[in-house]
Amino acid sequence: MRFFLLLFLVSCQAVEMIKQRALEIAGLAPEPVVVEETFTPEPPPSMEKDAVVQVTPKDKILALFEQFNREPDDYVLGLIINELTQNKSIFKSERDPSLANVLNRLVPWVQQGQSQTMGLLVQMMPLMLGENRELVKIILSRAFDSAPLLLIDMLTRRSEDKLCYMASMTPPEVSIDNKRNYLESRREQLTALKDTTGLTATHLNYLEVCLRTLDVTLAPKDSPPPVAAPAVTIEPDATTPADTTTPVTP
């Protein structure tokens, strides 16, 4: 009995398949039902959590320095000064390694007397503190050996380093034993500049201040203190236009 029942079911299934096939050939078979998958898109990350858009003021300043190091120009110079002016608390008194890295990369430009680089460092001095400001001065002091007249002109225009303390600073690669010879050579070079034609009274006065600072630095330790000379007042020269450099807002 079970055998005949199984045979009947198989026969019915075969008949149904033949019927379905006939309908498909005749084009009468119903189209299969397509079940569409539902897709719920994830919301985009918020601005606060997206690391790509999180650029701190310090990161921005360092990136601008990298751009300036590749090709110094007045526009990027203005952007850097603008950022430093608006974010004076970024760099503290302690030396910042990342800032020191980008500043030291400016040394070749200073050694070439590159004007935008020297102008950037001059404008940075009052915006820096402690060790970071000292590093700016040390790098800029190299210009006394590469472009002294340009440096003197920039310092007098902005009334920076009125006592010409930078004239007594030496690069870190100069050893203590060679420091005296290095500064004596600088003094000779600056003394020769006094005969340069076209110098204004302001430039000559500041040049004398620099030479006096070098004399005090090079004086033997056991020698009597030098006689105090009349103070030299550095006033903007009538023939020298005032520095009108202003920060550039991006």
C-alpha cells in the first residue's frame, strides 16, 4: 500500500513539473516574486569625531612653516605671523621640539641672506617666549655674517633688540674655544661696514651699538669695566619708511 502511495506522489510531482514547464514555454508562468533587501545607511561621523578634519592651531602653524621652508614668500609669512598672533599661548617658555625642527630648517635661508626668512624671524621675536624666543634669536644672529646691513635695517625698522644683543650670539656648532675668534671676525666685518656708502644715521647708530656689545663680550674677564659711553638712541630715520607689514588673514 505504501508503495502505491509513494508512486502516486511521485507521479503528481512529475505532472506538476510538466505543467509548470508548459506554462513557461507558453509565456504564461507567473513572474517570481523579488524580495528587495532593505539598506539603512550609516550616518556620517560628526565633525568632533572625524580625525581627518581635526586640525589644531599648532598643526596649522607647523604646516605653514613647512610650506614656507619649501619656498619663502610674503603671503605665507603673513599667514604664519597672523596665526602666531592669534594663538600666543601655543608655544610656552620651554623649547618646543616640533617648532625647533621647522625653525632650524630656516638656517640655510638665513645663511643666504633670504629677505623673507629674515623678516619672518624678526617679526616672530616678540611673539615667542623663553627658550623658543632665544632659538629665534640664535638663528637670526647668523645674518650678521651673511647679510648684516639687511638685518640691521630690519631690526631698526621694528625697534627689536635695541641693545644688539644678537651680535654676541654664536651658532651652536661654534665651540666655546672658537667662540672668541668667531666674534672677533664678526666685529671686524661690522667695523668695515661703517665705511659703506648710503647708510643712514639710524643704521650707523645701531651699528655702533652692535660694536659696543661685541667689545663688552670680548673684553677679558679680569679687565676693568669699560667706561660707560653715552647711550645711543635709535630713532626711525626720516629717509627710512616705517615697516607697514600686517598679518594676512586667509
